[in-house]
Amino acid sequence: MAGLSLANPGAFTFGLLGNIISFMVYLAPIPTFRRVYMARSTLDFQSVPYVVALFSAMLWIFYALIKTNSFLLITINSVGCVIESVYIIMFLIFAPPKARMRTFAYMFLLNGVVFAGIVLFTLFLSHGINRATILGWICVTFSVSVFAAPLSIIRLVIRTRSVEFMPLPLSCFLTASAVCWGLYGAFSHDLYIAMPNILGFLFGVGQIVLYLYYRRSPTTPIPVTPAATTPPPLTVKDAMDISGMIQLPENLHVAIVSMSPVPVVEVRRIEPELDLEACAPVPVSVKTVEVAA
């Protein structure tokens, strides 16, 4: 096949590296589903990331078939379809009825109606080279639209001055994936693969820079008056132990980070939105009463 030809060694090399790295990223949710299997429950996890990842893999396979000579793009996304389908099946097995019905609804709308609409529009309302162009821009638009995930992570790190939400190894893998697929698109002269990964590379570098900056961020000491000892400020981690708060298993969740040309996910900790000032301990006045003997 032309996709395996060494006539373009740059595209072949970076496409092969992209396949390897993306395969490893596809396996990132395994610890999550191991907990789901052990608990026989989906706990607080959501099915949306896996439904979206399956849609992305289907969309890029269709693009590769329309464009032709994109074997390395077909291989990794075919593997992705299988892996994401397994995740979704496990979720459906252990999900409660309401979550199961929502998942079926998501799959019907996104993987059924929307994908079928794209296929029909591409095949019957466009012709020749315009098909790959129209489908390429659809892929780019969808890829860029999901970059709200890394933006929310970056905002959370800056707001909390904590990098526990953004593990460095995974950020490095995501950046390497963007580099490989971006160079694959450049060497294969595919603008629709290269463009979204330029943005993915910038977000990846930004996450790494934030990690290096905030990992040793000093904390501001709380002054203690000699008359009374002020309790330490309530942290987000401490707040998770409060009775009645929502607790996620190990606070792990999977978020979509990049969708071009394969879905890239990130396992990160999810903390509830807390008003730390509102959670601060309230001083209690104690009134002393003398009792006559």
C-alpha cells in the first residue's frame, strides 16, 4: 500500500511514531475501567469522553478512505474504534439505568445521526477533490472545538496553583503525539492533520511550562496570633474528606484533549468547585460563666 511506502520516509517515520504513542494514550483509561470492573459500578465516571473518542476515530477513518494513501491513519483509528467500543460496552454493562440511557442517546445522536449526516453530505453533495477538502475542514473544526478541555485544565492549575490536576508524564506524551502527527501532516502535505496539531503542540508546551512553574510554587504562610491558634486553611484535598461532599474514586477522570488525527485523552483529577473562603473555619466565641460555690 502507498501508506507503507518509503517514498516519503518522513511521513512514514512520524506516522509510525504517532501510531505507537497514540496507542499508548488509548490505553490510559485502563486503570479507570479496572476500578469500574472491581466495583461493578461506573461510580461517578461519564461516558461522554469515550463516545466522542469513538466518533473521532470513525471520522478520521472516513477521511483517510476518502483521501486514500493514508494507511497509517487508518491503522491507529481502527485500533481506537475497537478499544473505545470495549470501554463503552463495559460502561453500559455496569452503568445505572439513567446513565445507560444517556449513553445510548449520545451514541445515537453523535455516532449515528451526526456521522451519517457527514457521510451523506460528503458523498452526495460534493464531488472529486472537494470531498477530501470539505471532510478535512469538518475534521479540523471538530478537533479545534474540543480544545476547551486543556483550556479548563490550564485555568484550574493557575487558579489553584497546584499541578496535581496535570500530571507531567501524560502532558509530555500528549505533546509528543501532537509533534508526531503534526510532522506527519507536514511531510504528507496534509494541512488538515498538521493544523490542529500545531495548536495541540502549543497547549502541550504550555502545560509543561505551567507544571515546571507551579510545582515548586511557595505557599503564603498564615500568621498565628499568640492569643489564639488559627486553624490551618482548608485545602481542596481536605475538603474532599468532608461528610456529604461528592467523592470520586481516586479523583481520576478521563478528558478529551486533542482529536487530530486520533483522540488523545488525559487522565486528571477532578475536584468540585469550592469556595475556599466560604469553607474557612468560623471562629466560635466561648462564654465563661462563674458558678458560686
